Amino acid sequence: MKQILSLVCVIAMFFNNASVFCQYANLEFVENKGQWDQKIKFKGLLNNGAFFLQEKGFKVVLSRDEDLDKLTASFHAQQGSKKETLHKRTSPASKIFTPAQVATDEPIIVHSHAYDVEFINAATPTITPDKPLDTYSNYFIGNDPSVWKSNVKTFQAVTYNNLYHGVDVRYYTNNGKLKYDIIVNPSADVNRIAMQYDGVEDLQVKNEQLVIKTSLGETRELAPYAYQVINGVKKEVVCRFKVTGKTVQFTVSNYNRNAILVIDPTLIFSTFSGSTADNWGYTATYGADGSFYAGGIVFGAGFPTSPGAFQTSYAGGINEDNSGGYDIGIMKFSPNGSNRIYATYIGGSGNEQPHSLVADGEGNLVIGGRTSSTNFPTTGPTVGTGGDYDIILTKLNATGSAIIGSRKIGGTAKDGVNIRAKSANPRGPESIRRNYGDDARSEVVLDGSGNIYLASSTQSQNFPVTPGAFQTTYGGGRQDGVLIKASPDLNNIIFSSFLGGNNDDAAFVLALNPTNSNLYIGGNTVSANLPGDKTGVVNATFQGGVCDGFVSIISNDGSSLIKTSYFGTPGDDMLYGIQFDKFSYPYIMGTTTGSWPVFNAGFSQPGGKQFISKLKPDLSGYEYSTIYGTNNPFPNLSPIAFLVDKCENVYVSGWGGSIDIEQKYPNAGTSGLTVTADAIQKNTDGSDFYFFVLEKNAARQLYGSFFGQFSTSGGGSGE
């Protein structure tokens, strides 16, 4: 049997002037059956342009983000809409353009740039697509039926065989990145491979990166990474760009020239998955097999639902707060991101939001959120009177084809809404709503038996609670937190309870103690009389400022409130995450405008306004507590995801800048946050995602990276 030896050069291309995140980031290849110019073999859509496969190379077309923003805003303004566009995370997201900000009677010029990459002196290849999706498109363009094209297929990979003698090129996507493998057989010469860049202003190598200058700015391809796998062992090999004028070749050293060589560039593209309707990401989670689930809201028809999905059509919505009507949109992807397993709407004639997702061991997806639809799809009667917004719990099967269980839960006022809806006036912070996306904070988790738990909030004094629950009466103020436990099929509400004092309260997060299954509920409060035994806890009293965080321990049957502790400073404190490690120690995460305590921590950043604290299980003290971020009066981030791994390292992601600042929320933006040498993105324009990893026992920062585009606002989503 012939030995196969692989050499891989990995190149990453970042479009610094392009949107670098979109919720569904797998580029797909749509075949050309005559609906486009004959030079095009396949086309993929980018969020700010397109990628075309041609006979002997490819074409990239990019448009300036600001122009596309204005064009979209102008269109919306003409319809009386103030819809936010190009959202990275759709609850905290991108720019808002109002009719007053956009001169709709003046022409809007969209500046674009196209360049071609052609394999020089290549032969005419045999082109073979594979991995077809179970969907198709119809192109009925114009009034001449002879040029209409139907059943146009979409593929996940395309192979060009014998582009050179003995050289194949395969285009595909992996984990949201466009890749092409150049496969050089032993009979072929790697030195013949040369790519001519046509339409670029300049091409050069700086710090081993390929810098491509266009009229829209610079695009960079990261330095190639090369390795060989010999008898199952990976060995790094030198692989570099070689540029002559506007021609690029690869210089590869110390490889076996008698074996197969694979040069494997990775082009980082951000792309929508084909939704022609605006869709904003809210939440995401993972399955036991590594599958990825994404949840957001979709403004109208055009979401790329899969055949046999539970709901393939947009159900409608109401134009509240001048943002337009919307349904939930759910997508499931395979572990490597190469296959979209399903995509479905979920919604009724009102508006819906998914706030939190969790998957069980069989791949069924539980969705927690809210709805204003009287006809939201349910499998049982509304729990409580219902009215205005209600909390929803929905369980979707693993194939996305049917609902296992679904219930609405609520009283006559707003449920599942923290203080006020996202776009409602006044702008800026109010009570325990300190960020643009804080209206949509709640969390759903599962126990080992599949029972479903939800932490959320209610403004209904008649919210349905169960007899024997730990708090059966409304505490007061504008709203209380709520805690719900339901059976796996959602046929039964096992318990439901208020959690609040005489002022504003919200339950944002929860986790189960792995030792005794007690529930640890985290959230935020303005109440000085929050219920629960506060003997011997970190803070027995409200610490001041506008709000404090809190943690309460509840028995698993919902009958007893065991302990409560405030967590705060004289500033404004918000608790956004709670997780356990394998030893049953709870960790909390959030933000402050005060001086959060630093204790027993080797790592801290003076003046930082994001905190991570490891607590004693009985809430009597800190195991450690630390802060990170810039020395600024306000937090850098609106946190969105929190995790403690088996090694007791702590992960936090969040977004900063952008719409928080525009909407007058207290946010310092992402400029100045620390990154590590292995960061995906080391620079920021002040409005980006930020990923932070803290080593066990707060010893040091393990990882830090930005993720986002330049010159446009950003956000993020995650679980």
C-alpha cells in the first residue's frame, strides 16, 4: 500500500473592512445553471459581497459596510422602520439608523471592490460538486420564461481536478471558514502553482502575512502554517508566501517530494446562511455530540428553513417600538459546522424571542424565552391568565421537525421582560437594565432526569405560582424574579415561585449544585429586603448604588429558600453568570462601577470593572475574587456567556462599545482590553466581541482575543 504523506499550509484571510461575524457563517456554493454569467461556475454570498468560483480561480467582491448600512437603513426608513441592521448579536448589536439620520431623498452610493485570483498557466479542470444540501433555489428573473431557472442546487464543496498536471483544488467550508486544499500528487511540481491577483492595488508580505491592498482597505492572509503527518505523527514544516509583483507562490521546505502534498489555505469569511430577512442572534448552545445550536429572531419571510422543519413559514408579528414584527429562528449545525442539520421558525402572530437554549443527551433542544402571540405553538393550555408578554418553554426534537412539548406561562402584565422592551424609551440605563440587551436575560438548564428549570422575571402580580413554593406572593416594585421547574415533556409545572423584595428584582441565571441538586439562582436587585436567610453570608445587606447582584440557594423541590447573599459595592453591580466546578464550588461573573474586592488572586487588572469570583458553597465567603478590564469608570463589556471547565479554568465572553454607547448605556468599549499571543484578533476598533480565559485559582490570563470588524459596531451571542 502506498504511503500517504500530507503537508498542510494554513493561511487565514481577514477582511478588516468587512463584517467579521454573522450568526450563521457557513458559505455554500450555488451552482450556475444559466442564471448568471457563464464565467461563473458557483457563487457564494458574503454578508458584504460575494465569492465566485470560476474555471481557473475565483473572484471576490466586497462592498463598504457603511454604505450597505445606509442603504439598508434608507430602505427601512422609507417603511417607517428603525430596525437595527447587520447585528452580530441581535440583542446587543449594531448600529441603529432612524429616518432622521438617513437622507432617503439623496442617492446612496455603495462603494465596492472586486479582485480575481487566477491559477497561472492552469489547464481546463474537471469540476465536481459534492455534499449537496437538501434545499434548492428558483431564479425567476424578468418576464422571459426561457431564462428562468429552477431546482438550482447548493453544495458544500467543489473539487477542481487536474487544474495543473497532478494538482487538484478542493473548495469547501469548515467551522465557518472558506478553505481550499491544493493537492499535489507525487508526479506534480509544487513550484508550478502560482496565483495571479488581478484588481488589487498592492500585494506584499509583511511579518510573513500576505497583505492585499484594495480601494476599501487592506485584507490580510495570515502566515502559512505547514505540517506533515508521518505514521500518524504531526511534524511542523516551514511554509511561506513568495510574492513576485502580484503573483503568489508557496515556498515549502523539508517535505517528502515522493508523497502527496496538501497546501491548505483558510480564508476567513463572514457570511449569512441565505436568509433574505434580517435575523439577529440571541443565544447559542452545544449538544452532547458537539452539534451547534443557534437561536435568534427573524423579521419576516426569507429565513432558510429546511425541508420537513417544524415551521417553514413566517407567522407574523407586531411592529412594537418601531422595530418590526419577528419570529424565533433556530438552526442546528453538525459538530464541524459543515452541515446545516435543520433550520426552523417558531412563532405566532405576535413577537417571540429565544433567551436561552440547552440540549439534552438525545439532541432535543429546550428553548426559554418570551412571546406576545396568543397563538404561539403549544402542547398544553397557558399556565396562568396570560396576557401581554408571556414566558415560553419549548422543547424541539433532534431533527427540528416537531415539538415535544411547549407551554406559555404568565400573568396579565409583562413576563420575561426585564424592566422594558429593548427599543422602548427612554434610552439608557434604568434600574437593573444596564445594557442594551438586558431586557432579554433569562436562563434554562436541565438536570440529570431531563427536568427543565428556568430563571426569569415577571411584572405580573398574578403570575401563576404553585402551592408550597418558597415565595407565593409578589414582593413589590416594578418586577420580581421567577423560578420555574417543569417535567421533561412540559406537561407538568412541578413548581413556580416568585423571588423578590419590595423593589425591582430579576433572576438572570441559575445552576444546579452537582452534589445535592440545590438550585443557585443569580440575578440583580434594588430591594433592600430580598428574602432568604442572610446569616454569615458575603453581604447580608444591600451595598448601595443603583443595584446589587444576588445569589439565592433554593431546595430542588422549590419549597425552601435556604440562603441569600447580596454581591455588590457602593457602585452599580450586575451579576450575569453562575456556574459550578466539579467540586461543587459556585462561581459568579458580572460587572461593577465600584471597587470589586480582589482576594486570593494572582491575576487582577487594577481598576477593571468585570469581576469573576469563586464562592464557598454556603455563600459565606470567597475562595478567590478578581477583576479584569481597563481602569475606567464603566464596564468594558456586556457579558453574554460564562463557563467553568473540568480544570477549573473560567471562560467569559461579551461585547462592548457600539450600540451601548450610542444608546447612552454606561460602557467603556473594548479598547485597551488585553490579548494573548495566540489571539484570533489582537486589535479592536472599540466595538467588538471579547473572549477571556482565566486560569485555575485566578493564577493568570490564559487567553484573550477580540472578534469583530473594523469601522462598524458589533456584538455577540453565546451560551
